[in-house]
Amino acid sequence: MKRSLEHIQYKENTEALAKFAKALAHPTRIAILKHLKSQSCCFTGDLVEVFPLAQSTVSQHLKELKNAGLIQGELKPPKIKYCINQENWNIAKSLFNDFLD
């Protein structure tokens, strides 16, 4: 089998779908998103009270979701308020619907 060292060019939608899928690859992140979807917004400390995890663990999951663009954070010193990024949430829903259809 011949292998190439060239970089594979994917469609932009394919890369976006993979980015969202990677962020959803942990059950805690899915639970966090479900919780945020049921709330308008919440602080990291609120999530620590809901989930039996260390604050550092919750923060790491929030970081992954934020890096994927599924949530957004607003600094309210000394806390950060998180909520669903509605624009990217709708894009993710559309991409997953197209992929699974």
C-alpha cells in the first residue's frame, strides 16, 4: 500500500464536526452541556455542587468545551459565568444532523 506524507485536506465542515465530536467524547462534558442547556448560565462553583468532581476537573472539562466553541465564559471576578454558545450550538446540531442523516 502506497502511503503519502502529504497532509489530507478535509472540508471545513468535516473538521468542525470532528472538533465538536471530540469535545463530546466524555460523559461528564455531555452532562455539563445538558445542565447548561437547562439553565440560562451558571458559575464553575455551581457545577462543582451539581457534579461530584473536583473543581479542577470541572474546570478542565469546561476548558475543552470552551475550546471547541460549544460554551462561552464571561469573567465576573473572581468567578467565570458559563453558558451555551448558541451560534456554535446550532452549527453543531446541524453538522451532526447532516452527518447522521
